[in-house]
Amino acid sequence: MSAANAIHLAVTAMVAVVLVFRLAAVRRNPGDPAVLALFLATLCFQVALVLGYPTWYWFVDRLLGGVPCLPQFAQYAAVMAMFHFASVFALHLVEPDPEEVRRGVRRHRWLVAAALALLAVTYLAGPFRLGMRELGWTGQRDRGVLAFVLTTQLYSGVVLLGMVRLAWRHRRIERRFLRLGLRFLGVGALFGFLQGVHKIVYLAALVAGHPLPWNENGPKGVQALFLLPAVLCTTIGILLPAWGSRIALRWSRERSYRRLAPLADALRDVLPAGEPPRGRRSRLRNRVIGIRDALIGPLRAHLSADVHDEALDRAVRSGASADEAKVAAEAACVTAALTAFRDGVTFSRQPALTFADDLDAEASWLARISQATR
């Protein structure tokens, strides 16, 4: 097996895995047009990859009765549909105005419909008329075949250039992983655009009677130099907004769980252990609930507002920010309360502790107090 075929199979397998995850996302979000567009773009990409592998190409060719170049036509149509759905996905992802999204989607629909109609006409005028079973690696001088190839390249170039412009226009978007995903998507689209330019130049040189001294595609074709980074960057750009945030959230929760250990250990004698945790999120939630239960339950009467206020005042005088001063004050108050709990000392006035709105914010805040008590 050649290196090009091995890489092709590896990319096909990778896209198949992504397709399974995208199908699961569609089932979880049946009414989300962005999720559906991404799934359809991935599906079309998989169809194009399958038809681009020689063994599978000829299998489909035999399955379709040997109609001239019909698998090639299907592959080109799948590529164009992939770019259409990818551009629709990108539009839904970054455009905040719903009306602008609707107008953009309508424009893309008209454009891809016209391009597919032109592709069908050039297919009949070129490969079908000549009875070709496949397009050669070194190109073809027939005008119908050239028009067939150029239709796909020109449409793809227009859409890819639009995606590059979209990524550049929204390069400073606030959401971190969306911003990074758009950058990768833009770089992938740029490589795809350059591949299209190279193909057009290659065909122009062939028509002019001065063919370039290398194959454009095939096992030794130079298009891999453009397509491999295009596929890699585009795949990363598509996956990063969703998977990057999930990985970051999981890492953040694992880090918060570890940082809560000093405070949880210190409060172990105050509150008995709860239910055994199930999963990472449950483990973190149990630890946060256990700490909060100790602070508002058995330890509440031993918390001193005077200790809290004095620690807050010291932190402010030392130049700490308001947020850092609150952390220092609550940490000092909890540390003193643990001593008071062991000595049986209670106080008449308790401080108002800080509470967050959700699990992750609460875990992050308590983790800062936990580290300050060390």
C-alpha cells in the first residue's frame, strides 16, 4: 500500500469517528441548524473520501453499471455540498443576528444550487460525452472536462475564500475555543483555496501546451501538500469549539477537586463523609456540598464575624484586591472556626460568606479558600 493510500484511509477512519459523534450531537439537539449543518458537512466529506479511494471508486463504478465517470460526478457534488454545509455551519456559529444568518443561508443555497446545476451540465458535456470511466491524474485537454473540473474548483474557491474572510472578520471573538476553532478553520480554508488555485493553474498550463512537470493528483500528486493541512486544520477547527471547551471544563473540575483537598480534609471531623461519589462531576459536587454543609451547619456557630472583618481589613491594607481580600478573610475565618469548634467556643455574630451561582464557580471559589488555609 502506498503512503498516499495509507494516509487516505487514516483520514477516512478519522472522519468516520467524527461522523458518529456528530450524529449523536444531532440526536441530542434535533432543532439546532448549526449542529445539523456540521453533521451534513462531515457526511459529505466522508462520501467524497470514500469515492476518492481507488478500490472503493471502482466498486461504486461497477455498482452503478459503469456509467461514465458517475462516481467522479458524485464525488465532486459531495465536495461542493460539504463546502456549502461547512459555510452554513460557520455562519450560524459566529453571526449573532438571526436575520443576517437567514439571508446568508439563502445566498449559499442559491449559489450551491446553481453550481450543482452547472456541474451536471459540464459532466454531460465532458466526461459522459467522452465515455470516460475516470479523470486522469495528468489532466485532460477537452473543454467539457475542463469545465467540469473548473466548476468544482471555482465554486469551492469562492466558498473557501468567504470562510477565510469570515474567520478573519471574527478573529477577536470573545469565546476562547470558538476563536481558536475559527482560526484553524480559516487556515484550513486558505490551504483548500490554494489547492484550487494550483489546480486551475495546472489545467491552464496543460491547455496552453506547457504541462507542469509533476502530477496534480494521484499517488504522487502535489495536491496532498495542500489537502493534508487543509483537512487537518479544518477538522481541528470544527472539533475545537465543542471538544476544547469540554476538555477544559473536565480539566478545570479535576483541578478544583484537587485544590479543595486541604479544606475538605480539615473539615472531615466536622461533617461525616457523604455518599460515595459516582463519576468526576459527582465527586466534585459531593466535595463542594460537604464543605458547604459543614460551613452552614456544625461550623456555623463557630465562625466569627470579628475574625473575618479583621482579616479583611489586613488584606486590604496590604494592597490585596477586593476579591483576594475576601478569600483571605474567609480562609482566616474558617481556620479560626476549626479551632473554636475543637475548643467548643461559639460566637454571637457570624460573617456573610460568599456563595456562587453554579457548581463550577462555587468549586473555584472554595478551592481558592482551601489553598489560602494551607
